[in-house]
Amino acid sequence: MKKFKITLFIIIAMLITSCRPKALKKPNDENISHKITGLKDNVEAEINNVSIAEDDELTKKALDAAHFDYIISTKNKSSNPNINMNLANLVVNRTFNLEDSKNYDVDLMYKKYSMPKNYIIITKDKVNIYNKPSLNSNIMGEAHIYEKLKVINEVIGEQVKDGNSDKWYSVAWIDKEGKSFYGFIPSNSGELRNFRFNKMVDLITGFEKKLNNNKYGYVSNYKDVNGSPPLINNRGIDKYGIQAYQSAPLYRDLNNKKEFRYIPDGMMVFITGETNGYYKVKIMDYEGEYWIPKKYVSLDNNLDTLSKVVVVDIPNQNQGVFEKRGNKWTLVSYGLATTGIEGEASYVTPVGKFKVLEKKDKFYYTNPNSNEISGYAPYGIRFAQGAYIHGVPVEYKKENGKNIDPGMKEFLFTLGTFPRSHKCVRNYTSHAKFLYEWLDVNDSAVIVFK
């Protein structure tokens, strides 16, 4: 009986965005920018929830311990006898990773990290993997927190006291020699995740239809360039969690400007009317109609056409990337992602339809205590306020008072687990590079959904 310790290393783009604290004071961009000449618009304020050093340490431990190939692929077949799992005497509730009808084509341009459509993320420190759905059966291996395994079936097995359930999952993994193995884990071992590609395409086609039939623009107020919006009861954040900084105000009634909410920079708006310096707009993810000052809406450098879209799934912490080819959308890449989390000085990644605003081969971020540059994030694609899709941030090393670049990193262990960033969407660095080179500001959008 072999034991296989499945210690998954994962790839992350830990980010740091320009999310300012919920205090009324904005980041002092002037103080930040003078540290690196000419980079005022290439520097974002950093506020760390979890230090990059901690994520680096988790990643190093995972790499040192790993002796497996991370996750079994949907296309990874093996003649190893251990792959044949006997389900004859088991009640099968569900079967995962079945081929289903698709409303999209597939032509992967980036396929460095293969993932099954359905997988489970381990949420306990350690989980034994059994050869039968019973705690009294043989242990085949063990999985650890944040590891991801392909999930095959949900079956009825032994009642497990911890969790009070008789549901088990059959899972699969491969070792470093490429041999495939199956086993069973209790259903409370982790959280099921999946790539909702059909849902993603539905969101794209709905957005596309709206663009084709309406006049549209996008909110433009990066670093409050078009003016700071008013505060709500002396607070720079609304009840929906959108902060005032780098946003615009939305009014239901121009006769009652005390009541309003914020809409973030980068979000697409559909213009239905105008009067005295205001546009009347609809927003796809907001109910009703609103008035917005014209100075915050850009019709220049607009989304000329929609042919490339990145769709970010917050609950599943993953994303799909699509291109319009002919009359059909085509999946060209997909993978894990890590989004923002609400905290004392951080924000969730905003939900909505956004224009790709600009691309930066790297953007710098600062130490919140000193306003000194502390590192950079590679291959940044800005889509809302200071929120980017980007690769793994690089923390400078200090030597004799100077910043030393240790070089770019491909991944962090926590990628695709749970929200950890300060608004941005972290990717494998190689995937961020692919997107950076492929996306175009005139025909590309980012959709974020729950």
C-alpha cells in the first residue's frame, strides 16, 4: 500500500492594487510618484492583508514537499490498474466532468496548466484519501489545505461523524511518474469548484447584444482625474462597498442629490438621455436608471467592438478567456484566479462589465508606511480604478539602501483558493503575459460576476 502525500503547488498572482483605506484621505499620489521619476501613473498604493513574504514561504514549503503532478487533467489517461475504481456496490448521486453541450467553441492558445472542469479544493489541514468510502478502509495517500483534486463522483458511503454526512467524493491525482490514482474523501474535506463556461458565454452574449443596440461609454476617473465625487455621510464608501476614490456619483433623482451611490472607473454605461451636464444611463449590473455627470463619462477611446473578453468568476476563483470568431465565441484560455477581499483597507473586486482601460508591462506599488516603492506587479491589465489582472508581484530586496529586483516569479501557493487580493485579479505570471500581449484596449472587456 503506497502512501502519496499530495502537496499541491499552485500558481498565483498576488496583487496589490490602488485600493485606498476607507478613511476619507486619498493616497498621496504626488508623494508616491516622485520616488520614481516619470512614473506617477504607473504607481499604485499597496496595503497588504497577507504579506507577500508569507505567500512566498507557503509556496516554498509546497514546492519542497511536492512529488506529484498537482492535478489530474481531463485529457490525462493512464493504463495504471489503480485507475479502475469499482463503483458496482455504491450508490452514485452525481458524476462530474461529463461532456455536456456547449454554447462555445474551444481552441486553447494558452494551455500551460490543464484543469478539469470540476474539482475540489481541500479546506482542512490534512485529509486522508481512502480506497473505499469508509474511514476503516485502506489509506492511499493524503491531501493538504488548498490542494486541488479532480472530482469524479459523489457517492453514498460510511456516515462520518465530523460533518454528519454519508456523502463521499471519488477524486483523482497523478504522481511524478505520471501514474494515475483514484480514492475517496469525505464530502466535508473541501469545497467543490467548477468552470462555468456556459454561464460565462451567456454573460458575454448579453453584454454584446446591449452594446449593439445602445449608445454607450465608460466611467473615467482614474486617480480622480475628473474630480473627487461627493462623500456619503462623510464617508468615502457606499452601502454596496464601492469607494468614492476613482469613482463617479450616480443619482436616481437630480432634484435630490443627497441620495446617490458610486460607480467605479472603467464600468460600461448605456446612455438613454441627457440634460444640463448629465447623462441618463443604465448599467447592466445595477437596477433602474441613474443620472451621472457628463465629465465622468468618456466616449473617446471607447470599446469600438467586442471581440475579446476575460470573464472572472468570484465564487469559484477562476476565469475563462474568450474570442469572437465568426458568429461564435471561442474559449482560448482558462485557469485559476484570486480576487479581492473586503477588509479594513481592501475591497472586493467590483462586479460588472468593464472596458480594458490600459496595459502596463509592470506597475509599481508602495509600502503603506513609507510611500516608498516596495515592488512591482508584471503584465498589468487595468480594468477598474486601480484594479488589474496581473502576474505575481515581485517584492524588492533591500541591499545597502537600494532596491534589488530578485526577478519575476511564476506562481504562489494560494492562487485560486479564496479571495486574498486588494481588488485585483491575480493570475499565473505566464497567463498574465499571454493576456497582456493578446488583449487590445479597443476591442477587449473584462466581466466580473458572482
